[in-house]
Amino acid sequence: MPTAYVLLNSDLGNDESVISEVKEILAAESEVNYDVQGVYGVYDIIVKISTDNAEELRLIITNKIRKINKVQSTLTMMVIEEQEKL
């Protein structure tokens, strides 16, 4: 199953509103599994997204999550599906 981890930096003090917005976006998507957590460190938020369709996953990240107003930057890491079976 195509899976991505997306690390987000948000505007200072806006972590909770960005987390809420990400959850709203992903809850509206059918057949998408996700987990959203605030984290300490270089990034503010980590999002794990899985879906059966790799193109849908790419579109959600590119056209929805990355365009949230209070997101400063993102780093997306796609899981190597062949290694999930090891």
C-alpha cells in the first residue's frame, strides 16, 4: 500500500490549527488511512498517509496538505513498498 510520511513546519504558534486542518482534509478523503502527530525537533508535525492509489496520495500531499496557509515547509518521504514485505 503506498505510504508517505510528511514532515511539516508551521507558522509559530499554529501547530494545533494546522493539525486540525490536516485531519479535516484527510478525513474527507475516502479510503485513506492516516495519523497526525505534533512532534518536538526540527519539524512541528508528522503525518503518515496510506492509500491504495499512489497518484491519489501524491495529489493529496501536493494539492491539499502543502497548500495549507500556515504551513511554511514540508518534507515528504515515500515508503519503498518492496521493503515493507521483508
